Amino acid sequence: MPKCPKCGKEIGYLVCECEEISTYIVRLSPNRQGLEWERADCETLEGPDTYTCPECGTEIAHHYSEAVAFLKGEAKEK
């Protein structure tokens, strides 16, 4: 299992932050006091994603292929 280069903890997954455009169907709730939201569509925008350590938040990768390589233990030292 790979270790975070900053905190040194073993991690089995990364947290990915990316920009996306989401489309929702919005209805009045049954009690008529609020709204119910149902995701209808989601489009991820082009650009680098940020993959971080779930323990300390350190940035590990900016591209899908880098994230895969890190999790496989194949990441190159920076």
C-alpha cells in the first residue's frame, strides 16, 4: 500500500477534487416547506484534477494517470 510523501501514512485511496457542471430536477418537497433535488446530469470540465491524501490533504497528483500510478506504487519521486 502506498504511503503519503508528507504524513507517511499508508493510504488505499485518494480524494479527487474536480470542477463539474451538474443539472438537477428540483421539486417542492411533500411538506411544501422546501425543495427536493434529484441529479439529472453531470459533466466534468476539462482541466487538471487535484488528488490529495485523505489523511493530511497533501496534493499527490494532478492527472488520472498519476493517481493510478501512485496507488499502484509506481509513482516517480519528485
